[in-house]
Amino acid sequence: MHRSDRPLNVFAVRVRKGGWILNPSNNPLKEKWRGGDCTVGAWLVVPSMITAEVVGKAGYDYVCVDMQHGLADYGDLRAMIPAIELGGSVPIARVPWNEPGIIGRVLDVGAFGVIIPMVNNAADAEAAVAACRFPPDGLRSFGKTRATIGRPGYLKEANESVVCIVMIETAEAISNLDEILSVPGIDVAYIGPSDLSVALGLAPLPHHDNEKFRAALDKVLAACGRHGVTPGMHTNSSLVGRRRQEGFQMLTATADLAVFSAAIETDLATARAATSQPARSPGND
């Protein structure tokens, strides 16, 4: 299928019409999850508006700016969120910590989903939800910010459209899954495989053929099923098919720095191979 023939999502249609991309009453991610579909996303650690636009235009369902382990700060995020929207993907962000100030600011600048790290118990989950929702569902403060520009219904509809994504990445969180996922307002339980692996005494890798690791994933999937929460996981393109078959619906399949590094190494190897033979001497043609 040519790029021009690919079906456009709701964001891309609105960009082509010249309007604001995201209607607060209509988050395509939630619509897909409710229908049992899987969403595929990309991860940005490099603070670049250009990279954000390129990745947003590639066709991912969502693009996440990582403010925890990535290099982007709030100033970078202000430029990257509109660039992601321009590309037609849903912009989300991972915040540095479960703290209402930064969660509110990320949403105010236009993110329509927040990934919140190290949610280990019901109290952590309640704090995460409260920071994402306006009263009476939460404690988020309202202000006339970028998120409201061109979106007159934002205050009324943001509680439904903003996605609250809690990270499950510790042994404590695995032990407390039912109390975490029973908190109203949790949309996604998102496994961070590196920290979860470390918590289980394993190397920080995206996958292990290990009974402890497999059991942890199964527990998350089962708890999500019991509580009506979407299961998600940080992964890579080679594992997406496996994770989808297991039942995950939110899958981050690539990261900018990893793709860039791999492409540079491959390109250099090709160039080195092409120059490994000595040049022909003049007159030997």
C-alpha cells in the first residue's frame, strides 16, 4: 500500500482540513482499545521537534515523549507535542515521576495521555488518576492553556479522553495488581520490562524466556481482564507479534535513538565494506 493510499486516522483528517487535530471527546486510542484492537506507538528520547514530526507522520497510533529517561524537558515538550499532532499521531508523554505538578503541565501543553512510572499500590494509582482528571473525578487544576486552544469542550470532555497510563515495573506492583487496577480512572497498565526484569533479578531486557518473567506478564494480563483495563507493554518491533498474541493492546514498537543508532551502524558497515578493497591503479581499467 502506498503512503497516499493508507487510511487516515481522525488526527490526519483534521490536519488536512486545517483544524485542530484532537477533539477532546474523541481519543482514537480509547476507541481502538474498546473495540479490542491493538495500537502501535513510537518512543522519543531525543529532544527534537523535527524528529517528532517525522515520527508522527510515519503512521504510528501514538508517539510518546520520554521525560523520565529521555533528554526532553518541558520546553522541548512544548514544541514536540504540536509536531506530533501535525503528523497525525496521538501525543502522549512519560513524566519523570508520579507528581501532580508535572502531570498537569504535560496535559496543559496538549498531551492526551500520560505514562506515570513506579505505580506500586492503590495510593499511587489514586494519585495518578487525581492528577489526570478535573473535579469531581480528580484534582487537576484548570487553566486556559494550549490544550484548550480551538477546543471549547476541553474542560467538559478531557476526563473521558485523556488516557491515564500507570507503569507496572516492580515486584511490589505485581503483588498489588488488583488494588492498583481497581482504582477508577486507570486506563492502561503498561509494563516496563527493564525495571520489572531488574526487580525479578534478571538483566534489563525487553524479553526473557524465564518462568518468573512469564508469570509476571500473565498476572498483569489476567488482572487487566478482571478490571477492564487495557494491557500495554514497552517492546520492540521483533516482539510486537508475540505480545499481541499474548493479549497486549498498547505496544510501543520503536524508539528514535535505537533506530537512529542501528541505521548509522548499518550504513557505516556498508560504507566500510565498499571501501575495504584497494582502489584500482590508473591504467588498469
